[in-house]
Amino acid sequence: MKGESNVKIINEMRLDFPAISENEGFARMVVSGFMLPLNPTMEELADVKTAVSEAVTNAIVHGYGGRRGTVRLHGAYTTENLLYIDVIDKGRGIADIESARQPFFTTAEGEERSGMGFTVMESFMDQVEVKSALGEGTTVRLIKRVDQREAALPRRS
Amino acid sequence: MFSYEVRRNALTVWLSGELDDRAAARLRKEIDALVDDARVRRLIFDVSELEFMDSSGIGLIIGRYKKVSKRGGSVAVTGQDRRIDKLFQMSGVYQVVERL
């Protein structure tokens, strides 16, 4: 999350919660609240909520797979209105990231998983970075430039 | 989370609230209790009242499609906003499910 040259982080947050499905909706709410000062459009807000929902669900369902664990959300935004959301788990990790990012890839065949998680994240965010190591966990970084309507609707200072 | 209406052999399901992984697990059981009635040949999902949906909704709809199509029935979706439409499009839902 280190910015280049003049880009500075304006705000940052960190949240740890247990890897249970109750927290999928909670994570979406937290991220919406966190990004509100960026003056997002409804569309941008919904894009980010959808991507976060996919990443947090992956951490709970695939990272921990029903075992106990903690999911960490780390959010930040910069002077250039770039929003970063890291979704971090210490679960089982992804064996082959390239395959996992393909549409319809799922390791949970019998459970009606669509295998569209990463595809959805990629189409609703500007950039998605995945780091993972077997047995150590996965970090998904979601990046989006927010507040493209700043000219039309000036932000309160 | 949903309401429904059965008319002859057609079942219409109105989904509402937030459809994520947690909600999908519950909905699957409740909707299947209705879909498992062999008389159901036509299943329509109305998603116009959904406040949120992620890819869990795709799994839910495709899963029900598999059941209904096995007995020669069909599935349709209606009421999708731009975001949900995009989700259905990118995942190929419209290849098997009719868009009303």
C-alpha cells in the first residue's frame, strides 16, 4: 500500500473478524461506510460491496473451509482517490492462482459454487492482486479509483 | 427473504433482501421444498426486490435449473437491474435460463 512519490494515504482501517458467514454482510457494510468520504456513486459503492463480498466469502468458504479462523480487512484510500481493500486469511492457501482466477473454477463442486468469485471481483474493480501460499493463507487486494463525479458534486471539506 | 406463488405447474419466487453465500444456503433448502414437487415445470425468479446479490445468486439459480430441467421443465429470471444482469451475463446464466 506504499504510494508512489506524492500519493499519500488519507485514511486507513483494519478489522479482524471470525470466519463465519454472518460476517459477510458485516464486511460489506464496513467497507461501504469506510469509503463514503470518497463520495462514491451508488454504482461504485455497489461494485466495491460485490467484490468485497466475493473475497470475504472465498476466505471463509475456501480459505478456512468451515474451520475456525480470522479474516482481516485492511482498507486505505489515497489523495488520488484510490481505494485499496485487502482481504486476508491464514487458511489453506490456493495451489494454482492462475486456475483459480478462471471463470467457473471451483474446488467445491457439490455445493453449487458458481466459480465466478475472482471473475466478479475483476469486473467490478480496476485491479485485483492475489498472493497465496499453501498452508499459509491468501491475500486478495482489491483496487478501485472512486469519486469520478467530483467535478459535478464537490466534496465537502 | 422470499415469497412465492404457485399457479398450475408454474412456481414464481420473489427474492428480496441481500442474497449472499449465507442467505443462499438457507434459500436453497426452502426453495427446494417447493421445487421438489414434481408438478413444478416452470420456475420464475423475480429479483426486482433484491438489495444485493453476489455470485452466490448464480449458484442458487443454476442449482434449481438443474433440478427443474431434469424433469423437462424450464427456468426464467425477471426484474434484474444492470448489476445483476451483468452477473448473469458473465456467468452464462442466460445460456440455459430465460431472461424475461
